[in-house]
Amino acid sequence: MNLLEGTRVVVIADGLTDLGGAMLAKLGADVTLFSETYKRGAAARLAWHHDMRPSADGETLESLLDSADILLDGRRCGGTHDDARDGRPALIHIVANVDNDRTLPATDLTLMAASGLMTVIGEPDRPPLRLPGEQAYALTGIQVATAALMGLRARRLTGEGQRIDVSATQSATLANYREAIMYDWTGRIGRRQGNKLVRGASGVRQVWPCADGFVTWSMIDNPAMMRALISVMADHNAAGELADIDWDAILVADTDQAVIDRWQGIVADFFAAHTKAELGAWSLDRGWGLSTISTLDEVRDSDHLAAREFWQDVPDGKGGTNRLPGPLFQCHAPPSEGTT
Amino acid sequence: MGALDRLRIADFSWVGAGPRATKDLADNGAEVIKIESRRRLDLGRRSPPFAKGDAKNPDASAFFAQTNTSKKSVTINLGDPRGAEIAKRLVAWSDVVVENFGPGYMERIGLGYPELCRVNPDVILASVSVAGRTGPMAGFRGYGNSAAAHSGHAAMSGWPGSEPHMPPFAYGDVVAPMFLTVAVLAALEHRDRTGKGLHVDVSQIEPMAHVIADLFAAPPAEKPANSDARMAPHGVYPCAGEDRWIAIAVEDERQWTALCDIIGGAHLVEDRRFATMGARKTNEAALDAEISALTATQDRVTLAKRLTTAGVPASPVLDGKDLAESEALKSAGHFVEVDHPVLGPSAMPAPPMRMEATPHAVGPSPCLGQHNAEVFGGILGMSAEDIATLERDGVLA
């Protein structure tokens, strides 16, 4: 992918800027990793920095900036380069910080806590949980890449670069599209519900054991989807009373919880008797909306992702390779041309 | 001036994954025309919460309002060939076309990529779907949580030893649109330099895998939950009150000493089990129990303030009420008040960045078909009589 070919980027990596730099590199920009103020383990560095060029001996930030289009300036661990644009009016200076006006100490975990997301993740009787990986850093990193590209677009309009401040607190909080607005308009405060999806007066399961793992599917008000599932269950003499329900005439969200639990018991028995491969194939073919839950190894072995050439074998520095996510998305050239 | 002034978007997307991307573009100055239909209402308009609880009013959804700020709305029945032809005129006007329909829908209504290129040779088509437009799962019909299942997120979510966990929000509907925004902006940069359009095809699964690339680089034996591979303490600890918690992460010895001092745990500094980061990591369960006992009686907000002032990363675990009432978020410009004809003055989320020279400006989401006259008459040059006739015939509906 060479959409940003010729664009030069310098990165000061602190957790907040790493994914942003990685994304610009995957888009074809020439990305130099000047410094790492947040020392990560080798695996994480491989994950985020493998497409970046380490700065060479003798290269200073000043010398790199003289030919750069974009500086990704992570400030979570301190540091200041407020004069980066002095004498370089075309430079796009992205400053990533915990927030715009304060410099509070923060990590991915505390940013996630501030986002309001952790309150609804996990089990009701256990502490709030974060998402896997470092999602506050990731969300900020994507905004850093977005800011850089906005800056490039604006530079085409104005002829000048500019400083753009990206707030990690706001980046993480923006991902929480549901909780603040729900409180604003209903007064309801979301809490942890485990794997139950609560809508209306009742709750439905989201995660189900099957013969060789887990799948996700929910009994929601989608009559076509319900009929598609029950049709296959009926073929296997496993639909029970579900075969007699007019799904256009009922609202699951308003159905008594005991009834839903009884219905879900029939579905659970059916899922438990079949493998992920069987259930996934039926879902794809019949439109159930069911997804198989893949382990990391299974994701790496996915035929679908292989067909999309998603993975990239990255030298691990020990003579081997590590299979990591490659292109950010697919590009298709206009019909008369090849792939970009 | 906004960063994306003069950029024109024909937005056929609906619900969450497409509209969140076009919101980013619209808030930064792009002219985004949302093509909707009364006959196939955007499910976002049916999503709660609703102003005055009015679920039947297509303009009363606060969910829709916050996902579609700063856009215009027109109504076109794309199932009618005359509607599809009018849609093509908007394609000819646009720089970018955005869609997140089910597989094959754009082709069925005559708006597949080859046809768009015939109408507008350098147009950028931006598609987002659960599994992408190619590959064995290209026809998969799912929803935002499907991407969590297929990317490894669900398997790695939850407590160690527990079944996979699905939070009650679709993280794939958050991350994928952000990648779509990046894809659109990168494709524009490419077009500016080469004069050539592109079809960018974003799968929700792939961005979700990208944001856990560190887990793919070194797959953990168990779900990490709140723990960190190196840091300890690194967790969520109880505070005074019902479901009140504080998150604390200690990155170095200075922070450890400060933490012990502030929470009343001076004895912990002397405890050999916790003498180094490595020792604390080895004895993490005992460490967490000691800290929990000390935080359990303290106010989460006061404690977080004392810790951050001393340089220790900490935050109360906030909930929806805390966010909605946060003065810090308001003063940072995270929520801006926007006047909406049905919702009234409402808090809407703004981009999480401050652009010095080209600031964003968040406007209200459109009412359904609010801009029919402006777009069909002004941009497409249709006569008022033709518009009225097509509205009566159910084409502009």
C-alpha cells in the first residue's frame, strides 16, 4: 500500500503515538522512529514499530524535522518540542497528550478507567475490566494518524502546516458511544452484566458453548434471523416449541425472562451438539448472525484473512518471523487498472 | 476554515460503522450528504434513547443525533430506478462515496464500483462491512460484535479461566469507522497526487486485529484481564461506596513509594515481597489484596487526585453519569452543546483533537430529508415542480 508514498514522518513513541506511526507506515509513508520514551517489551515493540526505520547514529531530531512532513510527538512521559515548527511552517506537528490542558500521569489502564467503558465490562460481582491489549493507546494512536492526515489535507488548502493536539482522554472516551448519552436521556447508569445483553424488560445470552469452543449469537428481535436458525434446528429435530412461534408476532425484548430462558435452553442444546465449523457455515449460508469465537491462533489460521492477504511475516530479530497484521484495509483500483 | 472544506461526500451508510466515519469528516468541514429513505429507515433513527421517549419520531433518536452531527439529509428511494439515477447525480457531484450495505446491495441498485467510476472516473468508494468485500466470508451478515468474535477480542476478554466475554457495546463499530476515516483521507491524499480514485474496503475484523497486534506478537497463555506483563500494582481496587473503584498503575519505584505513602501503606515499602517491580509481579495477588484493603475505605475521586498529584497514574473508574456531568470533558470541548430542532440543546461528542489553524465545528444532525430542496434544487439543479412530482411518486422518499 503506497498511498502516502513520499510522505516523511518522525515519531516520538510513548504509547500514544505508536499505532499512529505504524498506520502511516503501512500506508506507505517513510516513518522514522526517533525515540521511545515508553520502554515496552520486545514483542510489543515488534508489533508497533516493525514498519518504522530507527533513527541512525548522528541523526538529530532537528535534522530529521528539516525534511519531515509530520512529527508525531508523544508527551505521555514528558518532553517538549514546542518549537518544532519554528522555521518549518509546512510541518504538521501532532502533539499527543493525556489531555489538552493538563499533564496528569496516566497509563492505558487509567485512561480506560476514565473512559467509562470499564464500568460496563465484566461480571456484576467482580471489579470492572478493561478490553484486551492497550486499547486507550490504540484509540489515541488511530486519532493521531487521523490528525496527521487531516493536517496533510488542510496543508493542501492553506499551504501551511499546523499544530494539532490529540487528547488521549477524549480519544478513549469517544469510544464510549452509549453510556453518557443513555444517562443524559434516561437517567440510567450502565453496569456490568456479564455476557447478558439487556434490552427492554429482559436479557439474552451472547456467548454459547458449542461442541468445540464458543460462538456468539443473541435472540434479538429479528424475525428473519430467527426463522433462518429454527429452520436448520427443525431439520435436525431440535427446534421443539420454537418451531411453533410466530416470530413476527412477538417481541423478544418484552417477553418474560423465564420464557426466554426456556427458549434459550433449546438453542443451547442445539449449539452444544455442533462444532464451530458447522455453526459458522450455517450462519454464513443462512444469515443467522452467529459468529464463531476464535482464539488468537485460530484468527491467524483463518482462511478468510489469508485470502485477503491480511498477515505479514515480520522478522523477529532472532532469525525467525512473527505473523502480524499487515494492510490496514484493501484497495482496489478503478476497473481499468490493477490493484494499488 | 475546516481541514476538509470543499470535500464532498455522498454518504449511503447507516447505523454505526459508516456514519461514525462520515461524522469525523463532516465535523471537520466536509459537506456530507446522507442519502436515506423513509421506506428503509436508518436503524440508527430507531435506536434509543429518544427525546421525550418518542420512538416513532425518526428525528428523536439521540443515538442517531450524536452519530450524524454536521451532515445534511436527503431522502431517495434507491429501490426505484429513478431514485438510483438521482443518486448517481450525487455520485457525480462527490469526491467520496461511503457505504456499508449488505453484500451485493450497491450492485443490485446499479451503484457498484464500475458504475460509480463510469459516472465519476476519479471517485473514491469507501466500503465498510464485517468481513470485507472479498474472501470466503465476504457474504457474512453480522453486527459489530461479530468482529470481536472473529478477531480474537472476545476470546481474550474476561477474567482468566472464564468463558469469552462480550461487552454490551460493539467495539468493532468504533474501531472500524476510525479506520474508514483514515482510509478515506489516505485515498484522498493518493488522488491528490495521482489523480486516481480507489475503492477502499474496510473489514471490521481487520482493524480489530490490528489494535491487538501486541497480543498476536506474543500470545499470552491466559486472558490478561487488568494485569500488565511488567507493572505491579496494575489493577482496579475497591473504594468507599457501591460499585466504586479506582484504577492504579505503577510504572517505577518512585511511583511505588508515593502510592504506599498516600494510601497509608508505608509498611508495604518495607515488605520484601514487594521490594522490586519483579517481586511485586511475582506476589501480585498478595499485593492486590493489601492495596484493596487500604483503598476500600477511601473516596475514589479524592484518592485519584492525591495520587496523580504525586505523579502516580490513577483514575476513578467512571460511569455514564460521571461522563455526562464531567466539567473536565465539557471544558476540554469533548461534549459541545448543539441545538437540534427535536432534541433541543444537546451535548454532542466532538473530535478529540484541537487543530490550531483549521478547527472543527460540530453542527446538529439532520432531520430526515431536511435538505431535499437545498440538495435537489441547489446542487442538482432540479426544478421545484420536478422535486414535488418525484416526492409525490415516492421516488424522493
